[in-house]
Amino acid sequence: MTLLTTKQSLPGSHNITRVELENGIVVLVYENYAAQSVVLTGSLRAGSQFESPEQNGLASLTASMLLRGTEHYDFDAINEALESVGADLDVGGAIHRTNFSGKALAEDLPLLIDLLAEALRRPTFPADHVDRLRGEIMTFLQIRQQDTRYRAGRAFYETLYPDTHPYHYSTRGTLTTLPTLTVDDLRAFQQKYYGPHGMQIVISGAIKAADAVEIVRARFEDWRNDDQPELPPVPAVDLPPRTRRVDVALAGKTQSDIVLGVLGPSRFSPDFQAAQLVNSVLGQFGMMGRIGATVREKLGLAYYAYSSVDGGYAPSPWSVSAGVNPANVDLAVARISDELKRLIDEPVSESDLSDNQSYFTGRLPLQLESNEGIAGAILNMEIYQLGLDYLVNYKDTIMRLTSADLLAAARKYLHPDRLVIAVAGPAGN
């Protein structure tokens, strides 16, 4: 597929069609005839934020069941319809939203939208499939209980966020909560929280925008849910007054996994891009930034080491992850903390800034060389209110950032003396 390299060819207000249906669904279409396929992606406001701790996993289980049977298609019919034309369709639950995605030949978009409408609007939740899927998820969770990387990540989230916060919980649920969920629970969740308000559908591919909008309109514009609630506000969270560490002991393990970090920016924060560049310097660029160079390459303390800034609706983790020999845990934590202190004590050099700016702007065409990448970018632009010209202006936005901007972001979010540290590994280390 041809790379998008100029402002004129980038998705923007000049070539993205945006239509809001009468019931509130926003449809965005980008015509791209480089391949004879279409990709759709989208979301609606029906995530785990709406479930109680006692029903943890309900939103995810509901979403995963949508393609297991509907009023007009049973499980086999759904799969046969998709397989007969080589199409894909998936639905999954997240914290704030339920997300969906699909791909088909352009001529089969009506079928894809038909099946999506059936799944979102008219699921039947067959009991045998609920039990089977629940069992699969519980088996997955049982296996993950012995995974040091998974356990460190869960301990980190559970320590960083209190049990009154939706980010404290795994969207998949737990071995305790999943067995309590019933077909009636899933049906009630779908009926209450699924609806057109706050829903987006993005289509990118070889189809005229007007035709794509009409296909969606015919299947979705009559959908109503007058009881659909607004997204509740996400509770505010403060960092601990001093560093907190939690250790998870797992018998028989030979490696320890570390996740440490702080509260980072939300995707709505004006300094999100500055934080992303700082994070790239810290633990992404090249062989995983300064952390990779120091902790892994120079000192040989880690099998892997990197940092990430999650972004999202609310302040999300800015974290560092590393896999180390259990004997090196404390030393690895100390050296990672040194790199955090360095970022708040001294500005990023002009050469580091320039290298990372070039990396960010240079990878954009690669991210947009497929319909999947284009559709995902447009969806994020809509959800996070970035504007249709976000990609067109992206290079200018990144190149305007200065070392002072990065230093300000680092000092705002990175607090080496108020870290949450989670370590999972063998006992006694």
C-alpha cells in the first residue's frame, strides 16, 4: 500500500467524511483505493467502568459473547458468513468502552455491518457458550497466576490505584468473580449500557464515503436506548507520599519481573506529546532508550527493560518494566530511579530531542500505510477530540516541542521518591 508522505495525502478534514446520525452515532469514512478491501473499527460506551467490583469481568465477558449468537444468527452461522467471504469481525471489552473491528472486501461491507449490528443490538447469550467462554477465561487466568510478568503488572495497578478506582481491576475479571456472572447479568448489562450515544464507526478502504455512510445508516440509525447512561467521572488519584513497594512471591521461579512508575498524563492533557517524547528518551528510542542502554546493555542487569506512557481518559501509568535476575532487583530499581532523576534534573540534549522528533515524525507514514492504521488513528482522533487535522498538523506539533517542554513534563509527572514498585519472583529475594 502506498505510504502517505505529504500533508495533502494524510487523512484530514479535506478527505475524511464525518457524519453524525440522528441517534448520535458518528460515522467517519476515509476513501483509500490502494487495496480492494475495507477496514472498520469503532467503539461504544460500555466498558468495565460501569461494573461493580463484585461483578468484575462482566463488561469483557458480555463483549466477548456478542458474536456467539444473535436473534438471526447462531454461532455457526456467524462464522460461516464471515469465513465464506474471508472476512473478520471482533468485539472486545475495555475499561471505558467496548471496541470492535473488522475487515472484508469492499463489496462485503454490507455483510460486515449487518453482523456488527446483530452483535451489538440483538445478542442472545446462549448459556452453553457463556459457560465455555467463562471456562476458557478462567483457565487463562489460572495460568497467568504463575506468570511473574503478569503478577507484577497486576500488583502495580492494584497498588497505584485504590479499590474505588476502575483502573485497579483487570477487565477480564478474577477467579472469584467470573463464576458468579450469569446469562441474566450479561443480558442486563447489554440492554442498559449498549446504545448509540457516544458510539463511533470508522471505515477506511475502497468504498465511496457516501455509500459507506448509507450502509451504516440503514443498519443503525433506528437504534435507540433512552436509558443509556453517561460515562461516570473517573475518580482522582494521588501518588503515595513516599515510595511503596509490593513483592509477590511465586514458588519455583528463576526470574523476577519489575514494574515501577507513577501517574502519567491522560490523552487529553496538553503535555501528553511532551511526555511521550520524554518517555521515548527514557525507555523506547533505539535499544529502549536510556534505561535499555544503562540497565540492560552497560550493567547487564535486565533481560528486557523499557518504559511506557499509556494515556487514556484519565491519568494513566507512566511505568518502567524489566525482567531481571532476582539477585539484581534492588540494583536494577536503583539504576532505573537514577535515570528518572536525571530526566528531572537536566534538560534533554538538543541532539536527543532532534533524534526523537525525527523518530516520531518519521514513523507516522509507516503507522498509516494500512487501512487498519488509518482507521485506528481516525478513531483516536474522534474519541480524544483531537480534531480531524491532527495528523496533518502532527509533524508541526512534534517539531515545536523544546527541551524546556520535555523538562516541564518530566518534572510534572516523574517523582522518583514517590514511586509504586511491584516485583514478582521467587521468595526470599
